Amino acid sequence: MSIPPATDGLPLQSAQCPLCGGANACGMVRSGGAEEPCWCEQETFSPALLARLPEARRGRACVCLRCVKSQ
Ligand SMILES: [Zn+2]
């Protein structure tokens, strides 16, 4: 499975939250894209939260825990 390139110039896997720019502690970024599970897999992302993300970022860059908790 291949992922189409992002259209906004940002790296596909970013260590920065696309909403607030803070560190998101993404497991995939920490491990360099390896199979390390990310904390985000244990969290629920509401449709309202996802709607705030730029379309190109959805399902790619992790939102930080702070933004998830304030959704
Ligand atoms: Zn954030």
C-alpha cells in the first residue's frame, strides 16, 4: 500500500501536532517510521476533531494529546 504525497509540503509523519504545533510524541516518528505503536491508537479522535485538521493531514500526522483531550 502506498500513501500519496502530501500536498501541503509538510512531512507525512510529523513530530508536530497539526493543530497547535506542539510535540505530539508520535510513536512512528520516534521510531523513524518503524512499527512502533503510537499512543494515538489507544485514543479516540472525534469527527469534530478530525474536521479541524487540514485534509492532507488526516490519518497522517498525530494530533498531540493535549488537543485530543480538549476535543
Ligand atoms: Zn496539539
